[in-house]
Amino acid sequence: MATTESASWQPQEAGLKEICGLLEHQISPSSSVDKSQIWQQLQHYSQFPDFNNYLVFILTRAEGKSVEIRQAAGLLLKNNLRVAYKSMTMAHQQFIKSELLPCLGAEDRHIRSTVGTIISVLVQIGGISGWPELLQALVNCLDSNNQNHMEGAMDALSKICEDIPQVLDSDVPGLSDRPIKIFLPRFYHFFQSPHSSLRKLALASVNQYIMLMPAALYASMSQYLQGLFTLARDPASEVRKLVCAAFVQLIEVRPVFLEPHIRDVIEYILQVNKDGDDEVALEACEFWSAYCDAQLPPENLREFLPRLIPVLLSNMVYADDDESLVDAEEDESLPDRDQDLKPRFHSSRIHGSDGVDDDDDDIVNVWNLRKCSAAALDVLSNVFGDEILPTLMPVVQSKMSATGDEAWKDREAAVLALGAVAEGCINGLYPHLSQIVEFLIPLLDDKFPLIRSISCWTLSRFSKYIVQESGHEKGFQQFDKVLMGLLRRILDTNKRVQEAACSAFATLEEEAAEELAPRLEIILQHLMCAFGKYQRRNLRIVYDAIGTLADAVGAELNQPTYLEILMPPLIGKWQQLSNSDKDLFPLLECFTSIAQALGPGFSQFAEPVFQRCINIIQSQHVAKVDPVSAGVPYDKEFIVCSLDLLSGLAEGLGSGIESLVSQSSLRDLLLQCCTDDASDVRQSAFALLGDLARVCAVHLRPRLPEFLDVAAKQLNTPKLKETVSVANNACWAIGELAVKVHQEISPVVMTVMSCLVPILQHSEELNKSLIENSAITLGRLAWVCPELVSPHMEHFMQSWCIALSTIRDDIEKEDAFRGLCAMVRANPSGALNSLVFMCKAIASWHEIRSEELHNEVCQVLHGYKQMLRNGAWDEYMSALEPPVKEKLSKYQV
């Protein structure tokens, strides 16, 4: 190949022919040549310095070649430039740029589009200042009045605006204005172009700047809005969709611009919400949730509700081409394809308050007009509450009463609507709840599977209230009917119904908890029957329902009759799955819940389960370094699930786990997991460390200094906010170890204290659970080593007492207050400046159950009362609010 570097570079005919031949083979669907060989050949040519010159030449000048070959050359060039542009010689860079610019106006639209893509990549790599000729070339094309030139430049600009919008809103050496200021007027001008492609590209480009809001857009906002109103009735659906998208984004980030026009905007969106093109209607429908989320005054929407709600309801009816209609025909006997199995995410254990609930209401993933309309109705019901019922219910009732097979989609949409407003309108619906439920129960047996599945979901949305009403006979009968109805549907032959029923049942279990006990046998029979017949995807939901049942009924499950139904199938599956089978994850999670529920009753199953967890962790540690010799690929989720199951065993078996731990290598494996580079592995490892500290700390003693050292490191990291759950569990584990090993904790006390104090002092920036655990652990350290902690107490007393007063009464809070009393005894003057805060913390107890601690707190308060003479004590007391004073009267001060 020629390697001259002059601007007059010319390709050699033979090289050109060979590369075109390779590209032709590469894109030909029927080519008998091995594609990987062609790929290797092209990679080989990439070594030549001027290979990319050939590619740009083929793209821009090989008139005799097919458009497909020229495009293929362009796409290969784009990928090469991403990797190699910066290492190319200046002359080659210049040649490529100089070839691209004249081609912005190429005759063929595919060539123009490929050129636009490459230009955007070059701007990503070198910015605008690295290519001074580009801006002028783009402006010339935009102003040329030649449609190809205008479209080519607009295509390139729209890609730059989408990929790197900030580039056009930056200062460029030699230009008095930022580029965006030069282009915006031209974009606005194209809003009125007779060519829909130009209107679309121009509007899409401006929309990219709503979030960034450059000064040029801010200053020309009225022109932009005027343009949007002009384009609002555009004949091209692509353009109408972009108008809706602009209004949605503006309402999200800059609602103030729309406020003067808000009635017109709402009126417009309401009309377009009925657009014949579903994509336009979907974009419009996003507006309602965005408006409510922006917390704008609901008054503006109120008068539109009587017209809006029927539109939403009619859009909630299944479209004829909805892919769910095809899926709904799937019989249970059809095996799942791999792509049906959604990736599953195991969330590691967190010790402490408020795990975040993830609301997995949405059964299928594709977002469409039906789902968006139901979501909008849900949001509106939460904003307007029962106000929407007089408009909604007549429409729901008329759809419900539509008879005949052809009207089943209307009936289905009415049931969906009831479920969507179940939370927001509950006050207005509550008096009619039993009629609504009576109406839904027969629909569980409807002949149409999608009516059966939506009825399961809607019943689950009311489950909290169905359970509340079960205290009286009529309510209990209804609860029982719902329970039995969902169990019947769990054994449906249709996969979609199985999934909805199982998920709905899990929700009912959470609400009903011990109310399920009388029905345990029949529930287990149904769940285990489903376990035997479900395909892989729905099997995961059965595991979840079994785990939720165990969490809900707890020790009630520990009866031979129940265990005989529950355990053999699970153990059978446990033995059937290999250590590298991901279907093991939900089973491990399920066993975790069962072990916690059965408590000591799980001991008959514990040994093989414990041993398997150890084996899985060991083989994953090997796989991490050498997957071949481990015989399994590395996947940290196996470690996380196994650690969590071991935690469940420790919690369930209590000290009964001791014999298993003593004969295993768990201690060393656990230390390895505590230093893992993956934060979710560390998170679960520290949860297990704390659980083992509670039940068999003696087995941790040989490596105690190492455990304490690595736990303390988790609290002293610059990335604390990113790994807050790891810090939370490590902090809790240190406290659990402290109360078991007492003085042996002393080497790390100062280190840990120096980490906990800043956490307490910045409580508003960190999560609640970490603050609570920090306060408790600091108290536990003070209890076991008061002589080390008390000299520093004035530095943290105030923020510590504030944190203590937010913790609910429990054993851990008792430990922390034992620490408080121990410190005050050792250094009474250290708390004087924070006495008011200390009194508030003491007053936060509902009642101290431990008589011994109650007496200690009494002594502390009396000690200060005697210490503070001549009215000083009364002065402190007068600073307290009356409820706090009243709480302190229990301690006779």
C-alpha cells in the first residue's frame, strides 16, 4: 500500500479492489467464506498507516460501488477512529476530515447519515476546536437551500447534540459566540421547513438542550415555545412525538416556562393522548406523571380530569398487537426459553432498619401505552384521591358490564383500573370494598387468561384491606375466598396466570402473616404442587412465595405435618442442582427464610446445607483465580447467597450451629470474604460475622484481631457513601463482638471511635441505619471499655445523644445506654455541656424493661442533680420541653 503522507494521497488500485472485495464478503449474507477470516484480514490491514484513508476514500468517492459496501467502509472507519485516531499522523487525520466534509451533501441519504456519524465521533474525540473548518462547513450547508446539504448537516448536528451536547455550548478559541448560539436560530428556522425530515432533526436537536439549558436557549425560550406550538399539529407523527417529549421534559426540569401557557399545553396533550399513532399517544401520556411528580399545583389539572380519565381508561385496553396477547396463550407444558428468564438480583443482607422495598408490580417488562396510562391513573389517584371516583367509576362499571367474548379486553381494562387506584382512592372505595372483592373473586375463574391474571394483581393491591377486615366473620369468609381463589390460580395451566397468582399470593402472605396459620397445610400443598409442575421462570416466584410464607408464619411452620409436605421436594431440587447452576440462587434464598422460621427445628436439615454453602464458597474462591481447575465459572452471587444462608442458619439454630462451625473452615473463608473486592460480598460477610459473634464468638477468637482490623477499615473509607451498607454491617458486627469478647476489643477501640464520631456528626448526609448502628456500637464499646472511651466524650456526646433518641426500644439500645451510664460514672464532667441532649435521649425510652438499667439511669440523673447545686439543675430542667420533663419524672428527678 502507498504510504505517502502528502495531501494529494491517492489509493493504489490493487489495494482498493482487495478491501472492497473483503467488505463485500463481510456484508454478504450468503457468503460461503468464513466471516472470522475476513475479520482477521481486515484487522491485519488496520496495521497499515493509510488503511483508514482507503476506507474514507471508498465511503466518499467509490461511486461505482454499491451503497452497502461504501457504508460498510464508513462503519469500519468509525470503529477504527475510536481506537486509533489519536495515534494517526496529522496528514492522515487531515485527509480523512477533508474527504468527509464535501460528502455532507452526498446524493444518497445512507452515505450522508454514515458521514454524520463519523463526524460526531471525531468531535467526541477532538472537540470542535480540533476541527476549525467543521463549523463553517456545517453553517454553509444549513444556509445552502440545497435539501441534501441541509439534511446532511442537520443529521451530523443532531448526532453531536445527542452524543455530546455540551461541546456546542462551550467557548471555542477564535469565535465570539458559543456554537449553540450560531445554530439555534437556524434550528428554529427549520421548524418551518416544508421537509418533515428537517423539522424532525431540528426539533430533536433543540430538545437535547432542555436539561443543560444553555444561555442561548434560555434567552430564546419564547421563540422555542412558539415553534413547539406551531409544530404541535404537524402532519408527521415523528414530529408530534418530539413536541410531546419537549413538553414532558420542560415540565420536569423547567416548569416555570410552561406556567403561562399551562392550560393550552394540557389541552394539547389531552388531544394528542388520543393520537392515532400509539408512539405519539405514549409520549403524551408520560406528561401526566411528570406533571404530578414535579409537584405543580393540582388545580391546573383538576378541570381536565372528567375528560382525561376516560382517555386513560380507553388506552388501558390491550392493543391488538400487544405482545402480551401472544404470550398469554403459553401453556405450562412449553419449556421456557433462556431469553424468558429475566436476570435476577439478590440483595445482600443489611442489619438494621428500613431495607428498601422494591415494588415489583409490573409483571412484564415492555413499556407501552397501556402501562403508561395505568401508571398515570395511579399517580393521579394519589394526587386527587377520591375526587376522581365520580368520573372513574361509571366508566369502569360500563366496561365491566360489557358482555360477550369480543368485549373481554374492556372488562380486563376495568379490572386494571381498579387495581391502579387501589392505593390512592382507598378511602372512597373502602365502604364498597366487600362488593368490589365479591365482584373480583369470580373473575379469577374467567375463561380469558389475561382477565384471570389481572384479577390476581388487583386483588393483591387490596390485600392489606382484605386482611384488615378479616377480624369479623363476614370479612374472614371473604379473606378465605380470596386465599383459596389465588391458590387455585397458582395451579392454573397458563404460565402468565401462574406468575400473577404467585406474586399476588406473596403480597397477601406479607399482609396476612400469622392469619395464614390455620390454612398452612392447604397452602403448602398448593405451593409444593406448583413447585412440581412449574417451568424454570415461574419456579423462581414459587421459591419467593415459599420464602415469604416462612417469614410470615415463622415458628408455626415447625410441625412435622407441614415439614413433610415442604421439605422433601426442596431437598430433592437441592440435590439435583449443581454448584454452578444459577437456579440455586432462589433456592438458597428460600432456605434462608425457612431456616430463620424453623429456628432449632431446622437442625435436622442443617448439616448438608451448611456443608454445601462452605463448598460453594470454597470453589468460588478457587474459580476467581483459576476457573479451569475449579470446574465452575466465577460468579460472586454464589458467595453472597451462601453467606446469607449461613447467616439464616446462625439466626435460626442459634448456638446449635456451634458444632458445625467448629468442624469447618468457615472462620478462614469468612475472613477472606470480609476482604473481598466486591462490596456486596463484604456486606454479606460482615452480616454473617455479626450473626456468628452472637452465637459462637469463641470460634472467631483465634483471628479476632484480623476481623476487627478489617471491619474498622470499612468505616474509614473515602467512599463511605458508595459502600454504606458494608460500613453498616461492619459497624454492627464490631458491636456484637464487643459485647462477647469484652476487653479483647480494646486494641481497636480508638480506631473505631475515631471513625464513628464523624459519622454521627454528619448524620444528615448518611442513611438512618448506619447512624443507628454507629450510635449502638459506640455505646457498646463504652460499656466494655469505659476507661478508653470516656476521656473523649465531650467531643461526641451531643451528636451521639441525638442519634440515641431516634432508636426504638430494644436490647441493642439497652446496651448503648449501659455504655452511657458507664462513661458518666468514669467522667461525669464530660457530659455536662450536653446534659439537655442526654435528658432527651433518656426520655426517648418508651419503657426500660431491664430493672438494672432503669436503676443505673436513675443514679446518673440523681448524680447530676446533686452535682448541680444553687438552682443550676432547675435551670437545665427549664430548658426541656414539657413531654421530656414528664418522661423524666419516672426517675424521681
